[in-house]
Amino acid sequence: MELMSYVGMVLAMLVIFYFLLLRPESKKKKALEKMRSELAVGDQVTTIGGIIGTICAVKDESIVIETSADRVRVEFAKWAITTRGAQTVEAQK
């Protein structure tokens, strides 16, 4: 009978682990992939390196962003984009 209670405890721990750690991470990953697939010209984005710019061109696996008033254009892989929209210090708090 003790073996069944141990098995039950292990199963309960696995279920809790799934709902607290794995499932939210999976949802976040899907939302990030959806956001990256919906990127369009004119969107303001931030890269994983903290570079903020406006999208000038969208390709299959990369995007080109314009980073400043000097019209500097840089090409990034789509996976390097972390957020879409204007980033402010107040929004991050």
C-alpha cells in the first residue's frame, strides 16, 4: 500500500510541475512565434540585443530595420526580435 502512495505522490508532483513550469513556457513560446510571423513593415520592434527600430522590409527568415534618424538599416533574423511596439521604461515596470 505504501508503494501506491509514493507513486501517487510522484504523479501529483509531475502534474504540478507541468502546470507551473512547462505549460506557461509553451504558451509564451507560441505567442512569441505568432508575433514574429505577424511582423509587418512600419512596426516598431526591439531585438534581443536591445536595438530599437522600425521595420523596412520583411523576408522569409529575416527582417530589415531602420534604427535612427540617420536611416541606418540593419538586417536581423526573425528569431532575434523580442517585442513589437514602442518600448518605454514605464511599460516595463
